[in-house]
Amino acid sequence: MNAGSILPNFEIGPMLSALDLLGIAVFAASGALAAAQKGQTLVTFSFFALVTGVGGGTVRDLLIGAPVFWIVDNNVLYAIALVVALIWITPQTWWRASTLDWFDAIGLAVYSVYGAAKAIEYGINPIPAALMGIITACVGGVIRDVLAGEPSIILRPEIYVTAAALASSLFVILKLLGVDTPIAAIVAALAGFMLRGAAIHFGWSLPAYRGNTSEV
């Protein structure tokens, strides 16, 4: 049985489309801010914003057999260009060091929900659909960190992938329970954002593996 038969009336509506564009915009902003912190050129700003904004969604679309979204929808590129221009013309003092983390938290939450939703719409079963949400939300940030020469966020013990997993899994579960899509999307995205936000604010992290520690 595939996801399409479990959720016969499911379709991406205005709420999820809005979440998609929001996720792209804030991830693009996090990429541009990463370039700003490195004092890069406008071209590098644009490249960081593009790959951060579309990286996860591109991998998702390739895996589920969908047309790559930013190639068929010019609005995505317009939104990214607008974000780049906004950050480029504003003083760096407007953007605190923690701003990148909070932009990333918003993108993580909403993009994980949209990723799961699009996977379901393309007939992916619930569990892999939830995993597609995680991939959608996390891959762009990984690419950004690699380009910026920073340790990847997923290799640090702080709660990150877990927040994406919460949002995407909760959305899938709520849809299976028959909850209306807008409500399921908002509840799931808020849950993921609150967990990631709490991790940023309180410094929450998961326990790291210590099995390879030897006594000196």
C-alpha cells in the first residue's frame, strides 16, 4: 500500500506552498548571512543563498521522481534574489551572530513539513516521506556549512536533525489521523521550531557516543 492510497484526498494547497516559499527564503537568508560573516562578494552571497535555499529540496525531488522545483518555478529564484539584495544592502550590525541560527531554525521547521508533504503527494509511503522531510530540511544547511568551512551542524551534538524529524514525522502522523492539512502543517512546524529554538536558547544537545574513549 502506498501513501497515495492511505491519504487519498491529500494535495498541496496554499498553506503548504506558503511554507515552502518561507522555508526557501529563510534558508537562503541563512546562506547569505554565512557569506556575510566571511566578508564575501555579491556573487558568493548569491551562490551561498541559492545552494542553501534549494539544496535539500533538489535532493528530495530527485529521490521522489519529481521535477526539480526551482527549475520549473521562477518564483523561487526571484525570492532568493530578493533575500540576497536585502541582506547585501543592509548594515551588518542589523544581523546579530545568532540571527543565522534563528533563520535556520525557521527554515528547518517549515521545510521539513513541506518536504514530507510533497513526498506523500508523489506516492511515497509515510515513513520514507518523513525521511524526505528531514532531507529537505537538512541538506541545504550541510552544503552551506561545508562551503563556509564550518563544522557541519549535523556533526555537532546540538539538537538539529531531531527537530526536523519531529516536524516531518508529526505532520505525517497528523495527516494519517485525518487532521486537515493547514492545521497539521502549522502544528508540526511549530513543534519542530520550538524544539530547535529551545536547543538554541538553552544549549540542549544529545549525548555523544563515548565508546571509543580510552583511559589514559
